[in-house]
Amino acid sequence: MLLILEIILALIIAAIVVVAVYIYTQETEKVVFYLDKRSKAELVSETPEKICFNIELPYNNLGQDEGVFLDIYLRPYLCQEQYDGALLRGKINLKGKFRDDDYFECMLVPVGQANSLVMRMELTPLKAANAREALLGMPEVDVAVFVDMRGRGPLYRQKLLVTITNEELQAMLK
């Protein structure tokens, strides 16, 4: 009787090990963002009331399975205690599919298909005389990019930090 229980217990343990190995070896997505290959700020439009510029952020899914971008949004770290001359806001979308609203459309990220996200930044003057003066006086600013993703596993979030230097902004206006 004891031998039968030992055999059953060994089979249960073997089954657990097989299931764990199977789960561990499942294909998964691996989306990589290339912050070092991002584009410089590129002027889109300029008026005395607002300056809009884009920054492209390339990515690629290097994994073995497709992933899903569920939501992506930006948060510029430019508080009024640091700089009160302008308000900086942003949106992010897939390159070539820009939306005017603040919505990010959920999308599949196929294996091996490289593409870019486009950060559209809008600067409006607060205490500066106009948008150009506000931009020229703006210090270096970090913009957090939050990426909510999933693949075969549970939902997870990547936080990327894009640093926009004052020199980059000034060069954009020349």
C-alpha cells in the first residue's frame, strides 16, 4: 500500500515539474525601446501662442511572440517651481497614425516588426511673452513614457525616461 502511495506521489510531482517547464518555455514578447536612437526634437508648428514638436522613439519586438500595447501616455516632469515660463504637455501615438485626442489606440506588436512611436509635445507660454521665448528659456526636461503591455503573461508596465535638453530645443528653432 505504501509503495502505491509513493508511486502516486512521484507521478504528481513529475506532472507538476512537466507543467512548470512547459509554462516556463512558452514563447513571450520582448519589446525593446531604443532611447539612444530616438530622434531629436523636430518642429511641427510655431505660433506666438504655441510650439509643437515631435520626437520619434523607435522600438522592436525581439521576442518570440506578439505583444499588445494596451495604453501609452506621457508625463513631462516640468513643475512650475522648476520653470514657470511655460506649460509642456504631450501625446504619443504610432508613427503615421497620429490622433488629435488624448487616446492611445490599443495595438498588436508583431514579432520582429520594428516601428516608432511619436511623442507630440505642445508648449504654451505662461509667464513668457510668447512661445518662442518660453521655449528658449526652458531648462532640460525629462518626459516619462508609461507603456502598459501584455503578451501571454500578465499586464505589466514599462517606464521610459526621455530627456529633452535645452540645446536640443534651441537647435530646433534655428
